[in-house]
Amino acid sequence: MELKNLQPKIFQEFHRILQQGKLSHAYLFTGNFGSFEMALFLAQSQFCENLQDSLPCGHCRECRLIAEGDFSDVKVIEPQGNVIKTDTIRELLRDFSRSGFEGQSQVFIIRDADKMHTNAANSLLKFIEEPQSSSYMILVTSDDGKVLPTIKSRCQIFHFPKNETYLQTQLENAGLLKDKARLIAAVADDEADALAITEMPKFDEIWRSLDKFVRDLETHQDQAFLQVSRLSSLAGDKSEQDLIFKLLLVMLREAQNVAAVSKLYQTRQMWLSNVSFQNVLEYMVLL
């Protein structure tokens, strides 16, 4: 995956920052589309033995070890279960007080930073406010709304929007038909998510059923109602049901069915409140 193609504007911005030697000590990257990859890329830029126009080569010992998560001066923190514990952050902060093993710099990357316990997040404030000259902190999150305002206000924030065109091209290059690639690109969070969707055994069947459901909503309400049980049988768990909601939203927008889009938002909220999937779709048809 080439970052310069995945996030061209952000890549160019960081290229300029690295050329000028103005990398900040604390960043908050929001969005999943290339944000963690960019964090690793910036870490590589601090240790690469073969910088090319201030950019890491990606092939030297340091770059390879960082990419593999096996470089002593680059530490990646991830949630244990569904939370990043305070003790984990305190141990991280103790590492800040030590010199690097490989050089003078240290880079700390916290994935899913929104899952930090409040006390853990507060523990970071001192470092962010009084950073050591050779240490860098990069927080990565899919939902910056859950990150403490005190953390956000002390970080340089970069938003990583989904590059839908890039994702569709990758899917088409992998052999998917254009319509299928376009639809999956619209609902997938990133390349890994897109790949998982393409490998779903039931995806084509779900797609065909949704296509009929969307067409019947406007012209054959009774048929749309019957189609609900078919969709319910295809979506046995929450993740499959959530995918159907995402696909429906895209397909209804493409059909310019504004009224149905509004109904979909209402029914999805009911589903999130634990009303059964079949019941909310039936309600949507009858609403």
C-alpha cells in the first residue's frame, strides 16, 4: 500500500514537514484509512539509514523492523480487550524517561486511543505538555469524539478520510466488477474491511436481495415486505446486519429515494436499541 496514493494530500504535507525538520511531538490521527500506516512511516523517518529526500526507504534494517513491530525504540500500544489500562500508559511513560536503545529518538504509537481509560489519558498530559526533544507520540483513533478534549487540544490533529476512489480501483484491479467494487468501496472502512466483505460467501446473495428490496420499496410494497424475511435469514449476526444497513443506505441514495433514506435512519436507531432486525425492516416497509 502506497501512502502517497492512499492519502496524497496528507503524504505531501508530512513530506514538507520532514524536509523542514518540523515534526511535532504529539499528533492525533483520526480515521482508519492509512492513519496507522502513516504513524509507522513517520517512525521509520526517525531511524531510517537510507533517507531519500527526508523520506524513509522502507527497506533498511530499521525500516523493516519497525514495519514488523520489532524495533526497540518504536512502541505500539493497543487495547487489551476493549480498554487501554492506566498501568499500560504508566509503563509507557516510564520508557520516556530512558534513552533510546538504537539512537536518541523514541516513537510511541497508541492505537484506538479513544479506548484509553480516563486516568490513562490524563497520565499522558504531562508528556504532551512537556515533551522531551527526542520523543514523539502519535495517537490513532477512528472516533476522535471519544478522545478527551484536553488531549485533543494539545495535539496536532490530522484527519484521514476514506479514499473511496483508491479503494474502488484496488478492488477492480483484484478482479471485481465495477458495480460491485463501487458498492463495497462505499461501505468498507479500509482495505482490510473491503477484502473481508469480498470474501463473504453470502455477499452476492445479500446484494441481489437488497437490489430487489430497494426496487420493490417504491413499486411493490407487499413484495418488499416478503423480502424482509429473506434478508433476515441472510444476516444472522450483528456485523452482517450492520453491513446490510450500510449497503441499503448507499443503494437508496443512488436510487434517490429520499423518503426511504429517512426511514432507514429511524429503523437503524431502533435496531441499535435492540429491536430485532426483521422487525425494524418490516417497520421500515410499513412506515
